[in-house]
Amino acid sequence: MDFSLSMEQEILRNSVRDFAEKEIKPVAGELDEKEEFSYDTMRKMAELGLFGMFVSERYGGQGMDYVSYIIATEEIARVDGSHAATVAAGNSLGIGPLYYFGNDEQKERYLPKLCSGSALWGFGLTEPNAGSDASNSRTTAVLKEDGWIINGSKIFITNASTEISSGVTALCRSGTREDGRPELSCILVENGTPGYEAREMHGKMMWRASNTSELYFDDCRVAKENLLGPRGNGFYQMMQTLDGGRLSVGAMGLGGAQGCFELALRYSKERVQFGKPISNFQVNAFKLADMALEIECARLLLYKACWLRDNDKPFSKEAAMAKLHCSEVMYRCANHAVQLHGGYGLMKEYDVERFYRDQKLLEVGEGTSEVQRIVISRLIGAL
Ligand code: COS
């Protein structure tokens, strides 16, 4: 068994780490405070090649393996959750469905701009009444002579209402299946289409510098050709996309946990109480040891799941496990990190305060921890 990364993967990790330290870390706190999406850091992340990472060069992508994409996401998350969210949602959820299920014309139309990072695309699954129960979508798409007419709304959609957002893949009820259940299809809707509006949401606890939107479809008309893949395949497409997406959320948990650990270790060695650095007290050293242990285990689990994907092996169960575990590892690491910082950890001046808030999303987004346990339970044959 070979656990070593390739030279290209090591170089990628170092360059993304260096970039994140220099370009994101200094501005992350202020952007979080102002709840502001940064077009400047977006442009720089795009220049670094952080979009279209697993897409073939034919469509303007970087043609990398999934492990590389996950390493890059991990390194951004080590410094800031909001920027990692922009990258993870941009690749897995924005680009993913178009790349996996689009026809040549759709890929050629949308992917080059998305892979260059000059445009972003949303993943329109969640609705006000269809969160965990994702197939209970109420948004309808009716096929008429001149195209689809869409009505309904979506909520909590990342990257959908920035100035460079160019559209969304929307899951819609397009009819009724033979077995009486709703037929669900994915339809591509471009920004600027009459009847479609994406409104930015504010007041978030976490990922405050990422873009989150509510989407409204009011007799929104798009061409028949905007259907993604075969009619009725929408839910499978969304679920398959989420399998890959969950690996990037795992990377956010792993990177965030690593960030918390490094901040906590440095602070514990500097902070002196009772005449010695607080890391010298066994109660604190053990916290740091537990963090290091959990991060090591999480990394092995996540990379193995990515390796399965890269080698065309089933990975749904491992993706759910990695997403769940990495989220919970970051939870424990963020908690320890704030505890080790004492009162200072509760102040915005210290990055651990932001990590502590950002972590919570990982247990909620792209399938709650409870949903991951359902997926795992089913895949091990327990449910
Ligand atoms: N890939 C492809 N198809 C899949 C799939 C996957 N990973 N998982 C399920 N499916 C298929 C099933 O085979 C089933 O097909 P049929 O309708 O032909 O029988 C269909 O999808 C429905 O599957 P299932 O019966 O398991 O659906 P449930 O309604 O029970 O929902 C959960 C299952 C809860 C796991 C699903 O709704 C889910 O993941 N919810 C969370 C959604 C989420 O992550 N939202 C966050 C998005 S924010 S980015």
C-alpha cells in the first residue's frame, strides 16, 4: 500500500497553502465581519486554477484527479471556510452536474467560463420545504411547444447571486412517473432569463463571505434543450453530484480541523500561565494529541474515498462517512481550539472564533449529519 502523494499533488498543496496564507488569511476576518463576497480573491483563486479542477482540458478544466481537487479545497479551508465554500460549491455543485450529465453543446457553452472562474453556477436542489427530504421538490416545470415553464423557489443556494453568477441547475417536477411518484428533471436556467431572480441572503452565522441565495421562478421560460440529460433523471443526477460534493465538504472539515489545530498548538506554546506554556499541562497536551490523532484518521478516510472515486469504484458510502466524520472532527477541533484560547478564543480578533462558527455548516449543508447516517445505514444494510 502506497500512502504517498505524487510530486504534482505535493506541489499543488504547497502552492495553494502559500496562496491561502498570503491572499486569503489577511482579509478573511474583515470579509466575514462585513459579510462580503470578494471578487478580488475570487479572481485570484481563478488565476491559480482552482475552478474546473477535475474537468478535462477539452472544456477548459485543469484535468486533475479528485484527490488533487480535495487537497486544494482542504488547503483553502485550513485558512477560511467561506473561500473554501466558493471553491467547493463552484467545482462540485456548479460545474459537476454540467460536466457529468451535459451534452456536448451544453458543456461547450458553459464549462469554459466556469472552469476559468470568470463565471459561477448554482446547484438548485434545496427548497423551503424540501431540505433533507430533497425529492419532495415543489418547483414545477411544464413542457409547452416553445419550452419549459418553471414556477417555484429554491433556498440556500451557494454562488447563485454574485455579479458573475451565470445560471443554475434547477431540480423540477416535470410530470408523474408510471409508479405515481413525481418525475424530477434538472433544467438549466441562465441568469437574466425573464421570470428568474436570484436574491442574496444575509444574516448568516457562518461562511459569511460566501454567496448564498434564494431563487425565484415565476413563469420562467427556457428552451426545451435546457433539459440536463434524460427527462426524469434529475434526482439521480443530484444525488450522484452530492456523492462527489460530500467529499469536498469533507475536505472543508479536514482543512478547518487542521487550521484549528495549528492555531491551538501555536497559541498553547506561547501562552504562559502558572509559569509555563499551557501546552506543558498534560490536560492541554492531550487535547492537542487528540486533535492530531483525529485529523490523521479523517485524512486517511477522506483520501481513501477520493481514491475510490478516482479509480471508478463505488464510493457513496465512503463519501457519506468522510463528510460526516470530517465535519465532526472539525467540530471537536474547533471546540478544543477555542477552549485552549480561553477568553481570547471568544473574540473576533482571533481566527478560531470564525472557525468555530464556520464549522457548524458542515454538519448541516450537503446533507445533515443525520442524512449521512441514513445513507450509511442503508448502504451497510441496516435500514
Ligand atoms: N446516486 C444515484 N441515485 C441515487 C443515489 C445516488 N447516490 N441515492 C439515491 N438514488 C436514487 C435511488 O436509487 C432512488 O431511485 P428510484 O426512485 O428509481 O427508486 C431515488 O434516488 C430515491 O432514492 P431514495 O429512495 O433513497 O430517496 P429518499 O427520498 O429516501 O431520500 C436521502 C434519500 C435522504 C438520502 C436524500 O433525499 C438526501 O440525500 N437528502 C439530503 C439532500 C441534501 O444533501 N441536501 C443538501 C443539498 S445542499 S448542497
